[in-house]
Amino acid sequence: MQSLLEGIEQALTEQDAYTAADFLNENYFYETFYGDQATGKIPNINSIEKLVDSAISKVSYRPFLYDYFKSMIYLFEMEDYKNAFEFMKKSVEKFINQVFDKENYWSVKLMKFLSSALYRAAVKAADAQEQEGETGDSEDSHKLSPLAAAAMTLQTALAASNRDRTNNIEESKKWASLHITNTLIRFYFKLNNLDWCSKYISKAVLNDLNYPLSELVTFRFFAARVAILQSKFVKAKEDLEYALTYCHEDYTKNKKMIIRYLACVNLMLGKYPTQALCEKYDLMEFMELSKACRTGDLRTYKKCLAENMNFFIKDGTYLILEKIKVVVYRNLLRRVYCYKEKSARIPIPTFLAALKFVEDDPIDLDEAECILSNLIFSGFVRGYISHDKQILVVAKQNPFPSLSTLFAEE
């Protein structure tokens, strides 16, 4: 422990946040004290403050280190994720108040590192809480969840970063802002709070600084996910294409995730991946789905969704693919329109017959009319329904507007 603290002391004295972050890394701590080739003696949690005091010369650096190392011991020695999180949260709060808010640009890297460490600790604590089945009857029910509590802590970090008024932009603590924003968005996605995700995306200022590409890619990916949930598919496509273009080639897992989201968005916009493209990017789950969507084959669409449900849910794309059902209906109607030689008058019973051909579930004329009404109301079809005559009358000009135009931002 003494050797570790001496390394941290030197890094902090030299204001070398990169080296300090390396010494504080959870994996480094684990390998030093718990790994197969561990070289350090596991410190007693009650001796941490004394050890830190003896090694760290600057008093203002000590408090966040006390709690940081206590968090590590709770994490690895006791597997107590709740207390590991509580001490990590205290550590980050003390770092914000006593170091980041008072010192200069050098602390940016360490602030980013601690933001990510807090996220990992909060997720572990939240997962443990869920597994234990804690309910509102628990004695801690009045407390915020680990995810919500951690997000509140990072809000203070973002405020400290944004209020820096250093004249030299290269030495501004605002360089921490985008990383903290991304971490906050992660929290609010975990909390299923779309409003707060949208808030941080809209408030982010990207033009003032040349943020690292990795942070910009992460931000644009999150922005795309929010746009998808808001049915802004053209915007989502732009953000995903940016993320895919600039995602580092070594991060193949991230690239595949971006590509899968992009495939979903393209389906919604009427862009269907070819078999060659599906094979190249390992999108085989999308191949039949794409064909079903293009041809209006509702039966195959439902079958593909059901068979791959667990994969799509785990992937985070299931809700998007559910939305594509309306495009399947639209494309089926378009095939009926072409079958009727593009007549502006389409008998609803004819559309019902087509529905019955591609649908296993029972369906009647009223349901068919309801589907058509929804297509018109949502702008997928331009026309009106003559209820008395049981006819759909579509516009003579552009009865099926481009999906890209339909989903373009106003």
C-alpha cells in the first residue's frame, strides 16, 4: 500500500492526472492486492486514513483518497457493493469540492476517471439491490437509488466544469463537461428517464471545444437513441452515421452496436439492407425482417420479432423494431395500391383480404379500417376514408410520402 500511495503522491505533486488515474484504477488495485501475482499486503480499512496521511503531503487531496480506497476494499475484500458505492460517491463529492472546483486544468482527467468509476460503482450497487429484492418497506426506502444519487453528484461536477472562466480555453476545466454529460446520460438511460437524457443532450455545447472523438462518438450515439425514442429517425440516422464514421476501428463491439441501431433506423426510413450487407456486418437477424418489412409480410415480421426477441431486447433495439409494424402495414397497402393499378380508390375489403393473407390472427373490416385511419393520421398515407362506401381514397399526387420526409425534423 505504501508503494501505491507513493506513486499517487508523486503523480499528484506533479499534477500528472493520467498517472494518478492509472494508480487508482480498480484493475490495478485488484492485481496489486488480490490478483494471482499480488505484490501488496491488503490494507485494513481502519488504517486507510493513517496510511494516506503519512504518504500524501497536500491535505486537500487526502479526503477523497480516504473514501476511494475504502470503496475499493468494500468492493474486493467484502463484495459489499452498497458500501463500495457509498464511499465512492463520498470520494467523488470530496474531489469535486476540494480539488476539481479549486484547482486548474490538470484535474480534468482525474474528474473524468472518477465519473466513470462512480458509474461502475452505482451500477453494481443497483444490480445488487435489485437481486436482493429491496422494496419500499426497507429501512433505506427513503433514500435515492444508487443511480439517481450518483447522477445528482455528477450534476455538481458538471456545474463546476461549466462555470470555469479561464481565459485560455486550452486550460479550461470545461474539457471535462462532455465526458460528465455522457456519464449523466448513461445514468438517465438506466433510470428510463428520457426527459433528462433529452435535457442534457440539448444543453450540451459542442462547438466551443475540440472534444476527443471518443467522447463525441459516445454523445452522438446517445443523441441518436433519444432521437429514436422521439421518432426523429432522420436525426437519429445522421447521429448514427457520424458515430459509425468516427468510432475507432479497434472498438468492433461498439461498431456492431451502432450498425444494428442504424439498420433499425434505416428500416423505419424504408432503406432495406441487402443479404450481402447483412452477412458482412453480422446482421443475419435483420435479413428476413428486412424482406418482411419491404413486402408488407406481417406474418414473417411477427415471426422474426418473436424468434429473436431476447436478442433484440438485450441489444436495446426491440422497441424500435416494434415501431416498424406501421411501415409493414404501409408497404402492404402500397402493394394493394399497385395491384389495383394505382387507382385512387381502394376498396377496404380488398385491403382486408391482403391483411388476412399475411396475418394469422383473426381480423375484421373494422380493424382494417382502423389500421388505415392510423396510417392516414400518422401521415404514412395521404387520403381519406369513405366509411359509407367502404373505400379508401388516396391522393393522386404522392399518396405514399417518402419516409425520410415524414420523419424529418421540423
